[in-house]
Amino acid sequence: TDGFDATVDYAALAGTEITVAASPVPHAQILAVAAEILAEKNVTLKVIEFADYVQPNMVVEAGDVFANYFAHIPYQDNFNAENGTHIVIVAPIHVEPMGLYGGKQATLDALKVPAAE
């Protein structure tokens, strides 16, 4: 495949800039590849990296950025409910796997959460 979606009218998008908020790894890295592909159709994809998970939603809510690329559906639904935001999910986002390695531990009891101060 060439990376292009046959249902998109790229000619109509030519000369436009799309701004997306993303977490640095891996989302901004993935978008960097998408930006190269879109550039072939004269579409500029500008990626703004955020190191937290609140600001990307806030800039989308404010209309400063077209979309974000980091949040999975349960997170975004919860964020909208707790913050009164209106961000619409247009596609599911992958979730990176996480592993916890406890050596010889048989349970997660050894992982203590620090008390809030």
C-alpha cells in the first residue's frame, strides 16, 4: 500500500495545514511518518508535542489545534466527563503495552503507592 486513503480527496486538501497535538513517543514519531506521506500531496501536518495528557485536550477544546493523538477511548470519555470538554473521538488509538517485572515477586503487593501529601 502507498499509505494513502482512497476515500480522501487529497486535491481538495492541497495547500492546507493540519495541526495535531501528540505525546512524544510513540505518537509524535508515528505522525512524523504521516507528515512525510501527506507532504507528497501538498498537505502539511504540523505536530505539537506535549509531555502531559491534559494540555493536548485543552488546546483541542479551545480550537487552537485540530486534533490530538494520544488518548484511548476510556481516557477521553472520562476526561470529557470530568472536565466538561467536548472532544469527539473519530478513531480508536492504540494502547502501548506495559510490563511490570518484580523479580521473584508472586504478587503486586511489593509495589507500594506513596501516600499523598
